[in-house]
Amino acid sequence: MRTTEVLKVILENGWKLIREDSSHKILRKGGTNIPFSFHAKDLGATEVKKLAKRYQIPYEAFFAPQLIEKPKPATPVPLPESAQPTKVQRISEGPIQSGARLVFLPVKALAVDRRYQRDLKAAWVRELATRWDDRLLGILVVSERDGGFWILEGQHRVAALMTRGEQERKVPCLSFSNLSLKEEADIYLGRNAARLQTQIAMYHAKLTAEDPIAMRINRIVVETYKYTIGQSGKTNIQAIGALTTLTEWNSLAETFRILDKAWGGEDNKAEHARAVILLGIGAAIRYYGKLLDHDRLAQQLKSYDGTDLIHMAKSRYTAKAVKATTPTYVTMVDVLRGIYNHKLSSNSLPPADLNPNVVRKWTA
């Protein structure tokens, strides 16, 4: 959802803009002032939910019909950059089921709408491409609109096929038509919630089977730092993929030590234990090595809210013209560098090299 649309909804729900400085705004309702500060043009469903809670506005208000009757065509994020939505002829159409139709579409015809889709994980795409197995392709889920087909489920599989040079390949897709943006987001969130529960169930199964990675995650995250995994509560973590990656990077323990030193005393610990922040800290540890004073980073982070950190990371895409396939946690490293260097007279960290070829080496 575009940032301007989000702000419009907030203002329509009783908040007033009392101060504006570039991209930084102060909103007031009654005697309460809350900042609204975003550089990113588009906000995902998770960010919108956070804002709805912050400004005490029903989440549904941000997807009211009048906001999406005539949406501007979204610019697709390429998978890779050469992939653009194109009008294609349907092939081997199946019967309509629950408002959807089974069609076979060329991989190059599929695009992504970042208003609700999660960030592409380049490492996972490379792994899929390297270990590709046609038996695991399954059926993709897409929405047909604006003259193209927009992926609701399967962007990593599509990116992997593009990486393998199979742009012309036709893949099975469950295609919906005449969906509103809210309906697309609902389908996306519903399908990914099911996948998340599968990941959590798999983690607990691996823990029971005494898998080394699962046991290490449990020892550090649950036993040492008192988080919960896959349960409700203010200490809950659901970023199983991030925890696994940090374990493989051998930076899980130090990442959580920094996290605990910065925000461990807060009631809502899970607010900061989100995948982008966890991987950003872990990647900074890997990238800067001995140059990074971990205690200083933790001290500097105390003043920042988790949601604000993520917005700052996403704004780097525009500010630094970062490749669309670069994960947000990579730009988070640059955000952490700026926070770390604030008021530091010596031993400051140099800018991270965000060249895609370099990024692949230190995030692999």
C-alpha cells in the first residue's frame, strides 16, 4: 500500500498533521503526538498492521473499497530485472473453481506486487535453483489484473526458474481474476500463515528428533534468552528461517546477546526479534568482523523502535538505488552502520558494499 494512502487513512480517522519536515511528520489526536516517518513509497501488510495498532485504527480501514476501486498500476519488481508482466494467451484452461481457473503461463509473464509481498530472499532462490526438483514445483497462485499476472504464492520458485534460464517455461497456475488489492493481500497472508505453521511444526519435529540446528536454536533462543517459538505472547518468535540462517552463519548466540543487551528489558521483546533485524545484526557481525564493537552497537540500538528500523532499511532501496533482488536485511546493515557511527569520533565503520556480486559473497 502506498505511504500516501496510509497517511490519508490515518488523517481521515481523526489525526491531524501538525508538523512536517521533509519525510518526517508529526500527527496529533487529542493530546497525543505520534511521529510518522517513512522514506519508502510502499508499505507491506505487516507495516500497515503495525501502524493500525499504533494509531488505534481498524486494520480494515486501510483497505476500504474507495481506496482501491481505481488503483494506479503498481510497478512490478522483476524476477530478475528482465521479467515484466506481459499479456499472454491462456493454455489448457481448467474449469473454474471458487473463482479461480487453472492455467499454464510462461515464467516470464509473472510479476510481484510489493505492496503486500514479502522481500525476495536471494540465498533461498539460489538454493532452489541449484537443487531444483520438478516434483516440488507444485501449483503457483496468481491474480490477473492490469494486463498481467501477479504472484500471490510462489515468487521464490519463479525467481529460481528465472535464475536457471527457464523464462519461457509454462508452469501451472491457479489464476484469480477481479480481485481487489485487499483480497489479494488476504489470500497472500492466509497462504503464508499456513506455510509458517508448517515451518514451526517442522522445527518442533526436528527438535524432538534432536536435530543439531534445532537443538542449538532452542538452547540459545528459548533456554538462554527466554523467547518462545511459534506460540502466542510478547516473547514469541516465528522467524524460523532467520534463526536457521543465523545458526549456519555461526552468529546466532552473539546476535541474541546484542538483541538482549539492547532491548531485553522491554515487555514486548518480539517487537525487535523480527527476521529483518535479526539477519541485519547477524550480517553486520559477518561483514564487519573485528571492526564492530558489539557492546556499542547494542547501546546505540536502545533508542530505536523495531518497526522504525525496518522502515529505515526499506528506505535505502530508494536512497541508494539498491537492486530489487537485494534482501532488506542487507540494507539493514547500512542502517546499523549509521546508528553505530553516530557521534563516533574515531574507529567508525566504513559503508557496506551493496554491489550484488559482493553481497552474494558475504550473505551466502
